[in-house]
Amino acid sequence: MNEMTDVNAFSEDDLNFDDLDLDQLDDDVEASQESGTASPFIPYDEVPSRDINFFKKIPVTVTLEVSSTEVSLGELMKAGEGSVIELDKLNGEPLDVKVNGSLMGHAEVVVVNDKYGLRLIDIVDSPLNTVES
């Protein structure tokens, strides 16, 4: 049988709060508020509004998802060149537009200058729609 011993990183005697003056901390906060110096805590309603143009420059990935389906690994292993895997969307149905993996809306495929593009049909309700510029 193994004997377990109690090993403490420190004892109660090592803790000494006698030098800690909590009243001094309160006085420092009040003094900084009275003198107008910056406090590390700013009430939320006093935080200045920021220009949203900064966020408009952040790159995101837009994906047009044709469709999807679930198949077993065994079925997928049997697939080869020329195999057809049936998807869950009907022909002519709008395709999903995703931004960084989250659904933004629906679109249809178009061709512009010999490149594929998408024409947005509808936008799903999103917090981004309520952001004002």
C-alpha cells in the first residue's frame, strides 16, 4: 500500500495580509476619479462610440454552397470516376451563401466576364443587417 503525504506549497503562516491596506485602494480610485486621471474601469454607457469603417476592411470568406448530403463511409469508398452522388437540393432551388461558415442568404449562379458569380436572392436576418455605417 502506498502512503500519501500532504505536501503544501505554502502554509497559513506564509500568508500575511497585515500590510495590505484595502482603504488605501479605495482612496486611490476616488483620487483618480476626482483628478480626472484615467481609471481602468469605464462604465459601459460612457465608452465612446467607434467608427465602424474599421470593421468594413476585415476580410471574410464568402462561399456558395450548392448542396450536401450524408453518405456512409462505405458508400463513399465505393465511389469512383463517373459515380453520381445524389444531393439534397432540387434543380433550380436557390443556393446557400455562407460567410465564414455562417448562412448569410440565398443566391443563384451567374456568369460575369467568363467567371462564376452569384446573384443574391434574399438575405437571412443577421445582426450585421442592423449595423449602421
